[in-house]
Amino acid sequence: SLLSELHDPFRSRISDITGWGLSPELQTKLVEAVMALKQVRISEPDMRSVFMNLGRKVGLKLIVIDEGNLLVLTQRGRTPTDYLESLRLLALRTGCCVLLFGTVDMLELMGYSAQLNRRLLYVHLDRFRCEDSVGAEEFVSFLRKIEKDKGLPPDLLATNAESIYAWTYGIPGEVVDLVQRTTVARIALKLDSVSWDLI
């Protein structure tokens, strides 16, 4: 209630605080606290320690990291595996799981640490490959499932698998995005159903 009453002093200017009509003693303490906070330079080990302590206190169960492929990009003096080791320790010390999402660039990081390999489960959604009849059948089967899931006319995608494969490179997420964009276009154009021309 103090923060709401004081309008969050930690995001305020000193000149704002002095105009709040507080008692001189409280105003002095608050100004000192805000000034001290602005001078604090927290290091990475300190941030990690705070995160682990808070994680244990609140019963953290899962850390979700998107764009995990950016771990490949490193700062001077660091290797990509340093970041993975840091994540492993965070998970170990907080007692939670880490879920990394990223592009295939992230796969080159995996396999460098035996400790990580014992603890990790990789789910790599590779693109469909239509170089042979088996790959083509898998892609068409995937398209039929998308048709059913998205309520599209039967065989709309399956009969045009070659074109869809050329547009999406067989990447499942690209196929789903194509269908979603088409659905948005159908709604915007106030059409009753999706047609191949719309796709």
C-alpha cells in the first residue's frame, strides 16, 4: 500500500518526491533510498543469485526461453556453452525445468556438454522432404490434418501439395502460417469459405 500511496517512488524523479507533502523524515529516507537504488550496478552473478533465491521462494517450476538460437551469438570472452551451463545451473539450483525455443541454429550448441545431454530432451521439428514418395505422402498427410483441424474444404491443400511445398519449403510452421493468413484474408473479404485462389 505504501508504493501505491507514494505513486511508486522508484520510478519517480527526486523533484516529484519532494512535492508529495511527506513528513521531512520520510521524505529524506525515501530520497536517499531512490538515489542509492539509481547508483547500484548489479553484476550478472548477483542477478543470477537473486533470480535463484526468488525462484526457490516462489516455487518456480518452469523457465521458458524464446529465441534460444541467439545463445549462439556470444559476447567477448564467452562461449555459447557458457550460456547453456548457466541455464543448467539455474534449473538445478531452483529445482525447475528450462524450455528453450529456437531455430535450427540452436542445434549446433547441443552435444557439447555431457551433463546437458544427460538431462535434455530434444524435440526437433524438421521440415518435410518430398524427394521421394514416402516424404511426399507424409507431407500430404500433414496437409490433410491441417485441413481437418482448420475446417478447410477436403483436399484443398492436399491436391495442391506441390505448390504449398514450394512456398513453405516443407516447414510445418510456415504451412500453418499460410493457412492462418488465408483465414484472416477470408474474414477481411467477408467470404464464406477458403478457396485455392485465396490461398
